[in-house]
Amino acid sequence: MDELQGRPALRALSIGEIFDRAVTMYVRHFAVFTLIVLTLLVPIGILDYFVTDRSTSQLSQLLAQISHPGAHNSVLYSPSQLSAIFAVALLTLLLAPFTNNAVAVGVAAIYAGRAPTYAGGYERVLRRWAPLLGTTILCGLILLATYVAVVFGAFIVAFTVTLLAVAARFFIVLFAIVGLVAVLAILLLFVLLVMCCAFALYASTIEEARPADAIGEAFRRLFNRREIGKATLISLAYLAIQIGAFVIGASLAALLLSFAHSSVLELAVETVINAAVTAFVTILLATYYYDVRTRSEGLDLEVDLERLTAPS
């Protein structure tokens, strides 16, 4: 996009333009954005490798078991490995918002007509570490509560339909159809909630909002009649990118491991692919975040961008 040669125009964007702008930003500043993400993924990957004591990767074990059935033990983790994996996953969930917000600050710099920098992104984020951590915890509780409510509701529905199915087989088919639709709807709801949490995290840094205010504003911006349709389409695109990246990454890792049989190689491939995908989807969500704010509060957004990118 020519307008990204200087300061991008703060104007309403179509979905296609959002993707175009996100791709352009990532390509032109690939090194900075990827380095920001690798700052988290490389230490976490190394920690995961040693803490979980994976001398051979799960994918390597699985390929070996397929090639030589009965010659290898189960690929399941031991209880101690599962505990270590849970600890690493929790640490990742707590630190990931800092990395994602550093990318979002880089996008803000581009919108303000400046080049994103590694130090500038993390400096702004670390200044807001307490509100950002608080917002992260609240978002985690919201997602957990939603998950528990969905699981409990699904159990009740399944139990009820099972009783009805005893009386008529028709309900079995009906339950299968309704169940499929419900699963897709729930998956979409979770993606929308994840996007809402991303908006809240951006607000905690860019708008310097308190955790509760950031979350409330994020819900207000996305869950309204004017915005929910576009948010749903962006969520579906986000989900498709993640699924596509997972398939490509797993296929590439399996192809390489079929020749090299190296867990280190698998870790390197996963880290590079995850870094590229994470950086892009974060830029995409940040671009959509600015698009939403541009259409609802353009003047306030310009003030935030000037404050965020002003020299310290």
C-alpha cells in the first residue's frame, strides 16, 4: 500500500484492506516484528524442551511407532512431564500478552508515521506491566468461566437428548445436527472472546486503561449490532489462519523428522512457524483494533497514537 510509505490514513477499512495493510506492515517490518515474538518463543521453547525432559519429541515417537508397531512404548507423557508442561503453558499465557502488545505498539508507531523498534515496543509495554498483567488475569478468568459454563450446559443438553433418544431414534439424528452446529457456534464464540481479550490488552497499554475499563470497552466495541458481523468475519479468518498454520507446520515437521529424526529440528521448525504466524495475526488484530477505533472515536485515537509514540 502506497499510504504506508508515510503515515497510514486513519480511515475506515474493508476486511480486504485490513488484511492488505496487515500484510504490508509485516513484510516491510518483518525483522522487528519477528524478533519481538522470538523473544518469548525461543526461551519458552528451550525451557519446554529441557523441563519436560523430551529427549525425543512426541512427533518423533509417533512416527517411530507408526513405522515399527509394538516396538515402542506409548507416546503419552508421564505425570511429572504433564506437570512441567502445564507450568510452562501457564508461564507462556502470562507472558504472551507482553509480546503481543509490543507488536501492537509497533503497529501504533507505523500509524504515527514512525518505524517500529524492538526496544520501543517492549519499553512501552513494560511501563504498563501491572495493568497488563491484571487484564490478562481477568481475561483468563472470563475464558475459563465461559468454558466451564459451556461444558456444564453441553452435559445437561446431552443428558436430556440421550433420554429422549431412548424413546425415539429421530432425536439421535437431530442431536447430531444440533451438536455440530453448537460446536461450531461455541468455537466461534471463543475466538470472538479471544479477540475481545486482545482488544482489552491493547487498551491497557495504548489507552492506558485500567483492567476492568479495558475489558468493558473491548466488549462494548465488538459486541454491538454494528460491529458483530465484521468481528465474526475477522474471527473466522483468524481461525482459518491458525488452522492452516497448524496443518502446514505439522506437515513440514513430519516431513523433516522422517529424514532427520531430531526433536531439536522439530522445535526449531515449530518456533519459526509460530513466530511468523503469531506476529502476523497480532498485526492483523491490531490493525482491526485501530479500524474499530477509527470508525468510532477517530480523534481520540490520534491523541493516543501521539502520546504512545512520543519521545520519552
